[in-house]
Amino acid sequence: NAGVMQNPRHLVRRRGQEARLRCSPMKGHSHVYWYRQLPEEGLKFMVYLQKENIIDESGMPKERFSAEFPKEGPSILRIQQVVRGDSAAYFCASSPQAPGEQYFGPGTRLTVT
Amino acid sequence: DAKTTQPNSMESNEEEPVHLPCNHSTISGTDYIHWYRQLPSQGPEYVIHGLTSNVNNRMASLAIAEDRKSSTLILHRATLRDAAVYYCIMEYGNKLVFGAGTILRVKS
């Protein structure tokens, strides 16, 4: 059973561009979570989704950030008009049920130049 | 959100047991206590979780105080591969609230 997959692993964007991060949960997992880790800091929760639904987006910045988990395909975290402060590692996790153990992907490291 | 307090860093010798403490005095009755660890440049890895009773698995043991205001993660025999940041986490409303964690250094 493959683990949580994230792509790309590294992403470089210029200020003002869009960043699109993908997450494929483990097989059979319908719960997806996104976390952000700024340099030298712990992870911060951003959003929790189930198929086609956003359950909790209390950690998402109000502007420029959006997330989706469509019926088919991976979950997408989209950041519009990126700024230097968006540079961070973005981790996706999935679980077969909630609450419960979360399985994390390797992360996408976003660098904004 | 329930807050956790952990030492910034700890050091252990290889092959010796390690006790990683965590205080969570504001925990509510339904909050699970989770432990995850993170190696450099990797995503967090689940270690163990519990609610009230002590828990054991192949990786570690979790000892939970009777009043649930503190807990201790026990690695029975530390190896160099156990060097990581260990996070004590409350599961709050289906999300994990990470603190700063404890950096564990293992000496050979």
C-alpha cells in the first residue's frame, strides 16, 4: 500500500505567480489534512477535507489560499499571487477515519523568489 | 486549543531508555494524546496515542498520568535512528495542534 504522495517535492515560484500543490491520500483514506511548516517552526494546521467537502478551514489564511478534494483525483492546495512569506514546507496527511492516526506525506517545499 | 509544554531538547545514549515528558494541564476529557516524530526533511511519523490508559506498541510506550495533565513517551532502547523532533500533540476537533517539540539527540 503506497503511502501519502505529494508532488511536486520542490516548487519555485516568483512573487505574484500561482502555486498548486497536490496530495494523493493513501488508498481507502477519505480524510485529508494540510499543514504548513515555516522554517525552524512546528507544523500549523491549515485545512481538513473529506471528499468534495471542506470540514474545517480554520487555519487557512483568508485570502489567496484555497483547497479542494474532488470526488476523483488528488487534493489540491492552491496559493494565488504568492509572496515571500509563503515559502515553507507544506505537508499533507490522510486518515481512514477521524479522529485517528494521520499518515503524512513527504511534503512540498515551496520557495518564493 | 489544548496547549502542550515539552523540553526544548534532550540527549540520550544509544541502547538506553529515553523518557520524553509532556505537560498538558488544559486537556479536556475527550482529547486524545498523540506523539509524532519528525526526522530532518521528512514528514511527521505517527508514534503512539492514548486517552486514559497506558499504551504500548512496537515503537514505544505511552504513560499517562492519572489526572491526564501530563504524559511520558518512553523509548525502551534508543538508537541513532531515533534522533528526531518529538511532538506531543492534542487532537482537537479532528486536527493535530503541534507545539515546538523536543529535539532528541542520541549519542553513540
